[in-house]
Amino acid sequence: MSYDFSTAEEPKWFVDENLAQQWTSQDSEFQVKWTLGDITWEPLAKCKELQALDEYLELHRVKQPHNLLCKTRSSCD
């Protein structure tokens, strides 16, 4: 008798929180802390549907990511 220990689906990764935000030449990126402890920078397109983004925006008292302040005016243009 043999057993198949493989999974039918890829493992799912979950986000704990967004730690920071930075503007790039094209858009905004968010520093994401994953439940397993990894921290990565992810583009806004990958973060739009995350509860963690909603919480981050609420913490900064804005409704949309484009309303987050820029460190320098030239990076907002």
C-alpha cells in the first residue's frame, strides 16, 4: 500500500500586515509582512484586494492608495 502526500493545490500564503509604503517611478509599493514572517515589497496591483491594505489606509486616514503622502514632491508627479 502506498500513500500520496502531495497536495492538489499550491499552498496559500497569507498577509499579516502592510508595514510601509513607497512610491516608485510607475506606482506605489507596499512592504508586506507574511504570516510565516517573510517581508517583501509588493506592487499595489497585488495588494488592492487585501484587508491589510484597507487597515493601512485607515491607519493613515486616507481612502485610496494614491492619497498617501510622498516624501518628495518630484516622486508624486
